[in-house]
Amino acid sequence: MTNPYFALLGRKDVPTDAVEEYCRYLGDALQPHEFQLQIRRVPWELHGWRQSVRALRLQSRAWRDTWVLVQYTALAWSARGFPVKFPSIVRLLKSAGARVAVVFHDVEPFRSPRLIDRLRYRVQLRTMRRALDLADLAIFTVPPENLSWLKTVPAKAAFIPVGANLPFPEALASRNSGDTPAVGVFGITGGEAGARETQIILDTVRHAAHKLGKLRLAIFGRHAELRESELREGLRDLPVELSVEGVVESAKVVQKLSLCDVLLFVRGPISSRRSSGIAGIACGLPVIAYSGSETGAPITDAGVVLVSPDHPDDLKDALIRVLSNAAYRMELAALSRAAYRNHFAWPVIAARFSTLLNTR
């Protein structure tokens, strides 16, 4: 008998919604465990909070003793990152008799020295702590012992990493077989952060081109197309074959990554909640990435070369070593494939969810 469960999301992200994709892949993987995961939204950005909460209250009357996996990111529940209404959503579900698991995709409040961001930090911190207190279960996408705001890890807390939002990457055995080393970059952050990332990519690839000669650089995903002119200008007169494409369907992501030798991940420190970094692991690539407070196992079990964001030359040296040493590159690729099978494949993630929900 298939048991109904619900994944509750806030506003839809555009042009792609990674949390919705996460829920769809998770739902498919849960079906062999006799779970039917249905996605529901609180579309407050379209209909306003009052009407959206009223609709949720009506729906939730049928959810007594049913698990609802409420997906938390600050911007899904607030346009400007002040998710003050999120605890009331959890409270509403609890009052309807639902069993509530909060899935924390954002695991730390946003930090910045600006006055408005210090206020945003306090609001997010209070929201996350209140949601944790109210929930029957808290699922963190990084090990909770790594989080700055948890003095002790409560018994209701569990760790389950995210998977790659990709279709069956393990089925692809092809690799870059050309003579030209290929570097992949999957997604660039928007705004000022994206400008910094673009400069880091340019500095690193320029250094590699001077040392190794001809390279291929494939950049694709969110915001990539916005940086194309800057990238082409920055690589002008260098032996770098550049391809830039924006958001592509998931099957094409697998295809593009399968033609690369390494994934360069500079969108902040890598961790087990970074699906774009995990995409490289899932496709059996070495990954060069920054380390940070969220970085730990099982990410460190994969073929990930970690460098400090405070030492730019380490990123350059790591790329040179991976591209120039075939044996080292193959060793890292093997570690990535093993880590994917053991930790990041959707059947493994679904099995952990099944065990967790069935024993609570």
C-alpha cells in the first residue's frame, strides 16, 4: 500500500527551482518504498499571504497523522530574506494534526556586515530556531554539528545530503577523450557575487592556459549567459575554446559534464547541500572547490580537491595538477563515483528518508 506524503514549498524560484527539482527526484526515488510524495505550494507571491494561508488551512484538514516535508530557504518564504511567517506555517500544520519535518536547504542565516543584513541575520536565526522547536523532525542537508547556531544537536535532528538534480548520470560512461583538457563550470551566482566568481574563473583559466596551452572551458547554467561578453573579453588572445550557455535541461547537463575533465566550483564553499557541485561528483568528475565551515563528509569522501578561498594561487595550482596528471585525475574520478553511489544517489537518499520517517 502506497502511503501519501507531502512536500510543502514556498514561492517558486525562476528560471529554475532547485528545491522543486529536489522534491521531484526524491519523490520518484521514494516510490519503491511505497511512499507517494505530492508537491504542494504556499503561493503567497501570487495570491498574498492571507488567501494562501487560508487555502493551506483547508488542505491540511486532510493531513492528520501525515508527514509533511516543509522545505526551508529564506527566499522561498520572503521576498527579501525576512521569513517571519515561516514558523506560523509550521504551527498551522501542527494544529491540523500533521507530522512536520522541516528540511533545511538554507542551513545558516545570511551573514554580511551591512546594517540591513545584520537585521536579516537575526530574523533568519530566530526563524530557524523557532521552526526547529516546532517541528517533529528537522532534516539538515549538512551535518548539524557543523552549524554555528546549534549549541547541541537535538534528537529530532537528522542529516541527509542532497542529490544531483540529474537523470541517471551513472549510466554515462563517456569521458572527454580529446587531446584538449576541458574544464566545466556549472552555474554562476547572480549580482556582485557572480562578478567576483567570473573574475576568479578568468584568473584561474588564464593561468592554466599559460602553463598548459590549449584548453576548453564550458560554462553553463543559471546566469552564465549574462557573463559571456566578460568571459570572452577576458580570454581574448588565449588558446581557450569557450562555450557559454544559460539554463539547460538536466539531461544536457549530464552530457556537458561528461565531456569535461574537471568541475571548477567557486560558488562559495562546497558542501553536501550544493547540488551544482554534487552534479560533478555524480558524473564522476574531479571537483576543485573552496572549503568552508559546511565542508565535511561525505563531500570529503569524493574526488574533491579543497583549497582555501584566502589563497588564490592554490586554486590555480590545483587546476594545473588535475589537468596535467592523468593518473591523479583518474584517482579523483574514481573517488567521486564511489561517493556518488554510497551517499548522493537518489535511491540511497530515499532509503534514508524511508527509514527515518518510518521509525518516528
